[in-house]
Amino acid sequence: MKRDLASVAAAAALAVGTCCLAAQQAPPVFSTDAAAERIPNLRTLKNELREYHDCTCTCGCWAHDIDKQADRAIVYLRQRAAHRRPAEKLALILDIDETMLSNYQQQSDADFGYVPKDFNVWLESAKAPAISGTLRLYKEAQRLGVSIFIITGRLESQRPATERDLHQHGYDGWQQLAMHPDVHGSETIGQFKATVRGQIAASGYTLALSVGDMWSDLKGKPEAEFSVKYPDPYDIIP
């Protein structure tokens, strides 16, 4: 009887040891919900936005990408001007924010949040720096005799500060600076810009080139012959 009990105890000990050894050798198991994990962490995204602007990540370089698009716009404008019909009036249409001027400093300081009051204070300060690629395009358009029309979602009441900011960086001699009315009802920025483009076309200009950072800068009839969209992961206007 004692021998039987000893055999059982030995077998049990062997089984426990085998079980524990197997548990130690098995890889750990983690349970996740793939659908719930699909969105990156917000802090990670914000860090990537800063690295993209500062050109310190493998995700790209904002200034380089802007310059590349500006170069494409310049190439097209040169080709289009070279094939201009007699007496044809060509128009270049530009957006302001994140196209001619950069608001990145304010956006970064605000941790990429949007507080209208704070953003308007920034606009009134007229401290937004010029985007160099667009300034090159601007000067090239002037050299080619292409008329420049600026259409912005900034409010008409912000005209003095906006003009001051543009002038101090060398944006001069435009044909028109169209600003969104302070009282505009339910009209969207996209609708406003399309309406102004229609007015430009109706006055006898060919909408040769349009440059902006939002689809609302570019789409909506009438549209330019060639539209160039700048990358802008910092803001969106539908």
C-alpha cells in the first residue's frame, strides 16, 4: 500500500513538473481588438506632425514636399504661358493660409487644437512667414505676365492685417484679393471660392493654374486648367 502511494505521488510530481515546464516554454499570449487599435495614439500623431514639419522623421519633409509641388506649378505655368493665345489673359489663383503663408507656429503652440479667438489674434499679428515655394511661383507668374488672384477664407475684417503680412514678404501687385464676407450665412468656403473663380472667368480671364492646400481651394465649378494641392496634415476645411 505504501509502495502504491509512493508511485502515485511520484507520478503526480512528474505531471506537475511537466505542466510547469510546458507553461514556461509557451510564448505569452496577448489579447487585442484589431478594430479598436486601428487608430494611432494621439500623442504619437502629434509628434509625427512636428517631425514632418521639422524634417526629422522617415515620414517625409513638409518643406521639401511643398517645394516639389511649387516646382510642378512653375513648370506648368511656364509651358502654359509659352502657348498663350493672342490677347489671352491668364490667371493664377492662390489660397493664403498654408499656401502663401504658414500658420504652423500658432498651430504647434496650440498643440494642433483650433480655438477661433486665439487663431484670429495670430492672424491680426501679421506674423505668419511666407512659404518660399509659393513666393517663387508668385514672382515667376509676374515675370510671365500672368495675373494673380488671391482667394482666401479669411474674413473681410482681417484685410488690413492680411495685406500687411503679404506685403512684408514680397507678395505685391496682385490683381485681386478676395476675402470671405464677415456675414456670409450658410455659404461654405468652397462655395465662396468657386463663386469668385466664376467671376474671374466671366471677366475674361483663363483660369490657368490654381494652388491651395485644401480641396475646397481647388474644386467646384469653374475649376482651373491645372490645380496643384499642397500637403497639409495640420488643418482641414471641407
